Amino acid sequence: MPFGGIFVAVGSSIYMFDELNSVRPKRISIDCRSQRVHLLPGMNVTISVSFAYFMDGKIYVNGYRDKPRERAMAVFNIDKHIWEPEKELPDTVRGYRWTAECVVMAGKMYTRDPLKSIVYVYDPKENKWETDKMLNMFDWESASVVDDVLYYFDDSLGSGEWRSSWVVVNGLEELVAEARVSYGVHAGSYGGKLVLFFYKNRGSIIRCAQISLERRHQGRSEIWGKIDWCDDVLFRSRDDYYVRKALDVIV
């Protein structure tokens, strides 16, 4: 697996796309049940891949053309095992840079530019791009979505807190204290629960926590988290293990 690969989980399979536009870019799927690797057909557009996501039976692969330097989108139909015609991007989107930060909520894709000044929203059913001013108010990185709610660790004020889109997640004060002094926090989802990865002991240990979530309504919407378990899951003798992305795969 290339270090710069872009990964997407679909059921029991993981799809991988080379991040860089190499001479022979790798595009494969891995069946996690049979442990078999399958090659994907060649893309109908040459791009350097920035991120990819799965919605409604299709994988949307986003990246850049080399000449001219602009954004492009390719769509892989999983059931038909083919690349569909390239999606045309509007001028307001084609010229901007984008990062690997991407989440899917309520059937729409959300991503932002590297300067964190614009959040783009793509609706595949309408093939329409918009911007979201409200979501751009928050500094969400390495975020994850559980039941169409965005979760991320907000340390913009130095104190640190777990947030769900607009509100602080209650009941995670002990975990916040650990994450505040860590070397990076990554969120993922697993079976309707929130999963967190962060580094300890100057990055030599990767720690994981699984959190059950509960919504409460007492005059206003509240979200509470309960730590199911939290433990060290990997010890690094060198800088040879990194958390790139958490994938929820059905095996």
C-alpha cells in the first residue's frame, strides 16, 4: 500500500487510489473477507487524486488535472464496475484548491479549501455545488460523521473540547485532557459509535477510544458521550506507523 494512497470503505471492501499521478497509478479493491485484491479499470480522466468518498453505490474521486491545473471529478460505479463519464465542475469550483478533508452527511459531500475559508457542498443527485457558511465557522480537521452529525476535536482556544457540528459533547472531560497533550487526534465511526485515535508518549504510542453517543433534549439539543473502552493499541519503535484514516469495514 502506498503511503500517499486514498482509501474508501464500501461494505466488506476497501478501494484504494494513488494520491500521486504516477506513470502507473494503482487503483485496486481489497476484499477483506477473502483477502483478495482486484484491479480496477483505468480512469477516463488523468488526475492526481486528493480525496474520494462513497455515496449511493458510487465512489467519487476528486483531484487535479496537470494541464491545465484545475479540479476534476471521476465517478466509479461499483455495481457496473465501470467509470462513468467525467462530471463537469462549475467555474467557481474548478479553479480552487482543495484538501483531503472530506465528510459525507445526509447524502451530500462537504470539503474545504486549504486556507479554511470556504466549505464546498456537493449534491450528487442534483449534480450541484454550493457553499456552507455555517460549517465554515468551525475548525474541523480529521473529523468523522456518525448518524449525519459531524464530530471533531476543537483545540482552537487551547483548552480542547469534543464538538458535534455546533455543540460541545458532554461527558468526555477525561478524554479531552489526554487528547489535549497528544500529537494529533483522528476521528472515525464504527457501528454507529465514535472512535478516536491519538498519540501518546511523544508519539511512540497510538491510543484508541470507542464512544457511545446519546442525544438529549432539555430546552436545547445536547449530545453526551460515554467511553466504552480506551486503551493503547499500537507501540511504535520508529516513526513507521501513522494514522491516515479510519475505515469502518464489515467483515
